[in-house]
Amino acid sequence: MQSNNWKSSNAGCASGWIDVDVTDCQQDGNAKIRLLYNTKVNPGEPSSIICEVSGNPVIDSSDVALLDESGLQFPLTSYLIDRKYLFVGNFSSIFVDNGMSFTCRVSGGVSLQLSNFSFYALPRLDQLKAPQIEVEATQVTVTWQRWTVEDGIGDGPAEAYKVYYKQSDSDNWNFHRSVAVKNSDQVTYNSVIAGLDWSSSYDFTVTVKRPGPRGEGSKETLTSATTLCDGKW
């Protein structure tokens, strides 16, 4: 074990060191859980839970376990040894949500609970940047400005936009099309929706999608418009 002759506390040894043989200080070999956290994901996507344990000598992978509140144990997916005495265990493909808890347990009785999880905030256009609608009798042109960190809501980056519409008295949205972000410098987007009923009220929205299978934001930001009368009798 690594030694340190400077003694000031802990039976004459500095914090984090123990007086093993009275004449010298050696690094405290007791296992300690330094960090327990999940990798940040979109809500509803599987995450990895990382448990970092220090010990001298470094602990064995079989000494670390992750359990949920029911006692179900998850297999260790991978691990690495960092800075000689630090064990970093990765438990992957775990669904986490608020109200759940997980415990990292190390042989010898050391444990730490995780109940606060990291999630991305799904992006959406601010209401001040709601889509603009140019109406005709049976079609409209939907125009919107790109989502940015400065004037948008949630976490980016934006990788696509999805255009939806519905009659205002309906709860069911119709998907129109998806528009990929191919050029980060493009500021304005538009899409034409045809085949609408004339002289009818509709709601229109453009959602923002960030990376990940569940990265699409809400339809909360919308614009209402009424198509024109077609003038036929």
C-alpha cells in the first residue's frame, strides 16, 4: 500500500489515511461510494446508472451490486479502474423515473441510494415564436423560425421538426410531415398543408425533436387559424 509519513489526524494520520503499524500511515482501505448517478437521457428512455467506489486495494467487480426498491438486482454491464483506487461500475439499459430509487451496495455493508435522476427537458418553440399561418380556402402555409437555445424552451440540439394540424374542436392531431435539420444556418422553415375544409377553424403546431427515440417535445405551442370561404355557390 502507498504510504504517507505526514501525520496530523485519524490516530495521527491525515484524513483519508490510517495508522496501520503505528510507525507509518497508509491510505484508508475501506470501500467508500464516491458517486452514484444516472447518465442524462430523454424521459422514458433507458439510462445507465454509474456507481463509483474507492478502496485500497481496489474492490472486485463481484463486490458491487445495484438493486431497486423491490430488491431486484441488476447485472453489472461494464467497469473500469480509474486512478488506481477507483472502481467505476456501469449498469446500463435501466428505465428510471421520478419516484423510483436504486441502491448501490458494496460488500461489507456500504451502500448509497439514488432517487434524483437527470433528464433532458424536451424542446419546444416558445409561444412568442409560434408558427405563422397563411390561409387560403383549402390549404395553409405554415412558417416557423428555427429553435435555438437562446429563444427556445428545453434542451437541444434540434435535429428535426414535425408539423401537425387538427380541427379546433377535435382532440386528435394529424401528422403532416417531418422536416430534418440539414443546415444549422437555416433560420426559416415552411410547409404547405392542403386538402383542408374551407371556412373551418384549425389548430397548427410544430414540435421540435432532439436526439433520441423519445426526443420529441410537446404540442403545447400552437396557432389557430380559419380557412377562407371558397366563394362557390
